[in-house]
Amino acid sequence: MKNNAILLVPFLLALFISCTPRLTANKIFNDAAKQSEYMLAAIPVAKAAKSTIAAGGTPGSERSPLISPRTFEDGQLRLVSSKDWTSGFFPGVCWFLYENTGLETWKSTAEKFTAQLEQEKTNAITHDMGFKIYCSYGTGYRLTDNPHYKAVILQSAATLATRFNPVAGVIKSWDNRQRWKYPVIIDNMMNLELLFAATRLSGDSTFYHIAASHATNTMKNHYRADYSSYHVVDYDSLASNNILQKTTHQGYSDASAWSRGQAWGLYGFTMCYRETKRRDFLEQAERIAAYLLEHPHLPKDMVPYYDFDAPGIPNEPRDASAAAVMASALYELSGYSIHQKKYIAAAHKIMESLARNYRSRIGENAGFILLHSTGSAPGKTEVDVPLSYADYYYLEALLKNKQLRSK
């Protein structure tokens, strides 16, 4: 009997660990709702104080009305305009709270913040249409079937499609940047979901082919032999698909692996496999996952440093936003891959770490949910702060966890 009890200990411990996210999911969502209510009260105060856009935001945003929270820095809630690439995340958080609770108050709040982004549907000077529109209007449409949301999604996709260069086969990221001629950043993989959705909603395959082309060329040109990704690939304008340079803007160096960029790629190729069922996209996602999960510089708590090659590890800033994106991607990838158990276990461990050691106390940090994210360490902006996109992907991952267990 004693031997049997000893044998049971590892089993019970594994069972406890695997069940922990399920046991805490409701509490985490309850805490997230309380924090978001606190933020709703803080937003008008920040507006009255004319709280400016966070440093490093989308150029031009500081000249427009401030509508959505981005970070809490230097004791201030920083708000951004609809133009900023982060403007769609707080509406998305409100939609997730509505999805989890079914409460009409969260639905009406999500509708209010979502409506403030509609003007972005024709903003052709940005590639971040997916972040802004699909995280807000896309999530809202999934939950409500609101036909107006569908129309905004389709117009936004049409606008994003104007940035596609058929010669290079990619969507341009930034305009008016002296350092690059035709820059394409790994983050752009996240905006492809809007295009895939537009094909499903309209039947027009143009959007699908643009998205698939961009992903194919990103896979070809952004990735190194070890399946780490460059941040910025600079193409030779509209004349050819020649590569001029491969650099970084937010990582430690041009040759390093910026952690959130690696997470964007993991999420993006997982999503591309979902939408296309192309085997090469699935294999790319699996290889990126292997790079991340087997990296010697990934901390034991699975929350990465801002860059896997940062020279001061283990004394470099962490990036909880990268961890949240990784967890959300791994939960989905587990449903497509033979490595299902490995990916679920890794996602569980990330979520457990975030829940226990990276969450804000209720009533603090202007209502943000997660702490210890890094926006741009090289730019010395938004280092070790809460960030709206960390909260968005954290709640998305939590919902995926619940859905996975319900099956």
C-alpha cells in the first residue's frame, strides 16, 4: 500500500498541475472584470488630464482624440487615438468579458469602444488594420453577427489590400521611414486574419490569396535556419522582390530573436494553417514552437526575456505580452499537431506563471490585468509595464483553455 501511495504522488501532482488553469479560470476572469471596471473609471480621468499617447506609438496618433488605453507608465494611464496600432485591444478585452459572462453591460461597453474605431476602416497609411479592426469588430462580429460589423470588416480588408505589392508578394508595413525602403515586419502576420475573414464573409478570394502570398514570402524571407525570425525585412520597393536588408526595430540586434516577434510568427502561421490547411504553414508553426520551447534562454516560468539573445540575461526585462501570445497560439496549435500534449502542457505552464506572478492586484495599475511586459527595450519605452495587447491575448488564451477543456 505504501509503494502504491508513493507511485500515486507523481500522478496526483501532474493531475493538479494540468487542472490548475481550469480551477482558476473563473477567478481570473472575475478579477479581469474588476480590473476592467476600474479602468473604465480611470479612462475619463485620464482624458480630462489630457494623458498623452505612450512613447513609441503610431505617428500622428497624438494629434487625434484619445479613446483607448495602451499602458500605465510613470504613474499615468496612457491613452491612444484610434490611429494607434493598439487601439483595438481594449474593445477586444471587453468583448472577451462579454463572451465569458454573457452580461449585457459588457456587450454595451464593448460596442461603445468598438464604435470609436470605425473611421480606421479607410485608413490606408497603416498595415495594422487587423490589430485595430479584427480584434474589435472581428471579435464583436463573431459574438453578435452584427451586419454593420461585417461591413466594417470588409471595408477594412479592402483598405489593407491596397498595401499589397504583387511584385514582392507582401504587404508593406511602415510608410515614411528613412531607414527602410519597403519594410515588412513579422508583426504583419497577425493582420492576415482580417483578410482571410474577408474572403469567408464575401466570397472574394482576392483577400485569401494576398494573405497566403504574404505568409509564404514571410516564411521564405524572414526566417533563419534555426526558425528564429528577423523583425524587419526591407524589400527593393515596387521594382522587384530583392531583399535589401534584414534588421530589427525592437529587438536587441539585427541578428537576435526578439521574443514578441517570435510569438507573432508562431501565432500567425498557426492561424494561416487554420485558414488554408496548407501543410507547410503547419510545419512552420511547429518549428517555431520547437525553437521557442527548447531555447536555452527560455526561463523556467516560460515568460521570455524581451529578446532571446539579450546580453544581460538573466537580468533583462521580461515580456509577458510575448508569453500571452505564445500561450494563445500553442492552445490552438495543439488542435492541429501530433505534438498536442506538449503544446497544451507548455501553454498551461505559461498561463499558470502569468496567473501567479504577473497579474496586477485589483484596483492597481489603472486596471490593467498583466504586469511586466516590454514594448521597446532598445527605445527605452514601455519597459516593465502593463500593455493592452498582453491583456487581450491573455484573456484569449484563457478562453481557448476553457473551450479546449469543454471538448
